[in-house]
Amino acid sequence: MRRTKMRRTDPGGITSNQILGIFGTGYAGLVTSVCFAELGHTVTAIDKDHDVVARLSDGTPTIHEPGLQELLTGNLESGRLRFTTKAEDAVVGSDIVFLCVGTPPRADGRADLCQVEEVARTIAPLLDGYKLIVEKSTVPARTAYWVDWTIRRLAGPNREFDVASNPEFLREGTAVQDFLKPDRIVIGADTERARSRLLDLYRKGFHCPIVATSVTTAELIKQTANAFLATKISFINMVSDLCEELGVDVATVARGVGLDPRIGSHFLNAGLGFGGSCLPKDLNALITVAEDNGVDVAMLREVERINTARVERLLAKVDRALWVLPQKVIGVLGVAFKQDTDDIRGAPSLGIIPRLHSAGAIVRVYDPAAAQNIQKLYPPNDRLAYVASAVEAARGADALVILTDWDEFRSLDLGGIRSLMRTPIIVDGRNLFEPARMRAAGFEYHSLGRGEATLRTVPRRVPV
């Protein structure tokens, strides 16, 4: 078994700039392309969608990500970055080819690797000398074996290449910062040639620990990290349900627990749970890989169940607060799965908005960045409208429901919002406000795990 080595980049290391080809211009691919170009490398990114390539070539980002616009524009102007629909432009003459294509979940929970396989088949006839082919997409363990097998079968035994793994750890909303100032870099390579080339790529501009290990280990590290974060979120959400029954505030419990350095405070914010393109998919994929190999992962199944149940818990609070929903006007604040992104994949809004609408409510939706994306799934109609501000969502509303933790919502003029509403009810799925402050401001305020049981006039009997 290959030993995992911990390395640290040399702050003074100097390396020659490299020619990189990148397949995919989604979150991982676009951020990777722009940031490597910013570090001085020559980058050609490929996407099959002509409209996407045209927009990016004109300097228009296809995703909402702070800091991306400036870097995209600057590196297009410098000539270090270009976009194309032609695979040969990204492969021929390149030193390293990155696979950043999508790996969405299939109906059975497995990762859909069709795009990965397609890229492998595309690369094979274009090899012009030694190539290092690097998985950056999140893939199940041992995917590199199949990428290698596919290319080798189609390219023939005389073509020189290696397949390595270099998983991304980018958080949507802070992806540019995460790439340029990472907390760690994981390099999975099974040959010294591949390992040396990747280490050389990261020698310039990075000052963080580097984990150099085997390809399969690197693949597993990414999914294990995301599954652990998902577990932490579901754990605190389970505790938040208990907090409601005991009449205590989960935020205080989380703070007391998080001060333990062995636990830490990150991912201990109780609320609607996790979403996005990574945590749900990677948790499910890890479950599938483990079960395929005979490993009991009942704990991870429970993590998944707890997260799914958060939507039902919030809807129950809305139902309890409004009694009957037909013809009630409900303003929904936020549809993205988290702040500072327009991504709605795995967002709680996908389960909540259609349920409110089907129950007969009149729903007004506002999100600073993601409204256009959800409109594609749920077009406006006589009971579903997309409005231009939180103020418009609140006007005449019987309740406001907060689904995304945008800073804009934290800084709302509560007095002004209250004056616009028909009834001042807020159901907060992200615990943005202090309950005492909201009550003082005249709101009926419902949140998750915030000790609402203290409002009971008769305490629940405790067994003796």
C-alpha cells in the first residue's frame, strides 16, 4: 500500500508556466480555468455549448460567483485564457488536461459518469506525446481506473499518458478565494512522473499543505470530506429538534460545542440542512460505493434522512402559523441553496415552493441571484410570481418564509417590512434573527431549534 505523504509548498519555489486544457466550464471548470490563468498559466477551456463559449469569450460569467468577473475579464484580455468548442484546442500541445465535467446523481444514487467517459473517449485519439490527464470532477473511488482503461483501449499501447486525481474543494460563494488560498491540496498519482508534474504545477503561488497519495485515495478523500460535513450538519439539525422540545436555543448549544477545538464551529448552523451540487451527491455516491463493497453505512443513510426531513419540518411550521394556506399570500426570500450563488441544485426551495403553491397559497419569490434559474422549473402563473425585491415579496403578505441566508435578508428594515405585511409572521429556515429581537419588533417569529417550547404554558411531564 502506498504511504500518504504530507508535503508543504515551497513559498519561494519558481516553476515555468504550463499549458493547460480544461474540459468543462461549470463551477469547478470555470473557476479552475480563470484561477490558473491568473497564476500565469496558459489555459484553454472547452465546452460543447456554443452559447456558453460565446458568453465566456465575451467576458460574461455563466455563474454567479464573487470575484469571478474581474478575473475572467483580466485574463481574457491578457491572452492567457480562451474558450472553445473544439476538443483538439484543449488537448493538442497541452501539458496537463483537467476533467471538470459534471457527474450528477442518477436515479439509483450512483454518480452519472457519462460525461467523464465521453471526455476520455474524446482525448484518446488526440494524444500527441505524453499527457497528464487529471480528474478534478468529484468521482467515485476507482473512476481513474476506467478513464485509463478507456483511453488505453482507444489510443493504443504506444501512447504515453497518466491519469491522476486532484479533487477540488471549492465552496460556492467563495470558490475563487478557495482556489487561490486553499487550506490543502490533494494530489493523487500512481507514477512519479505524474506526481512530479502536478507538484510542479502547484509549486508557484500556493502556501498550504499538500497531500500526495495514490489516485484512489485522492478520489476517496473528496467524497469522505463532503460526507463528513453532511454528517455534521445533520447532527446539529437532529439536536435542534431536541432543543425545540426542551425549550433551549440550538445556537447556544452549537456555540458551546463548537468551542471545543476537536469539533470546531463550522457547519454547526442548524436550519434547513445541506444542498448544492456536492454534499448530497457525494454523500449518496459514498453510500453506494460502500454498499457495493459490503460496508455497512446505515449512519450515512440516517444523515440523508434527517436532511430530507428538514423541508417537512419547515412546512409544518408554515402550516401551523397560517392554519389554512389556500389564498394566503406567502413571500419566499431566497431560492439558492446558500448565499452568494445562483445555484439551486439540491436547494430546499425546490421542495418548498411547489408544495406551498399546490396547497393553494399565492407565492411571491425573491432571490438576489437565483430567481431566473428556478423560473425555468416553475414558470410564473396566477399564483406564483417572481418579484424584484424583498420589499415586494413582503407587501400584503400573510407570512414571509426565509430559505436562503443572504446577508441582504439579515439587514432588512424590520419595521418597514412589518408595516407592509398583512400579518407579521416570519418562518425562518436559516435562523437569521434572534427570537427576542423579532418579538420586540412585533413579529410572530418561527425558527428551527430556537427553544419555542419555552412558550408553552404547561411544561411537558418529565418521567421520574
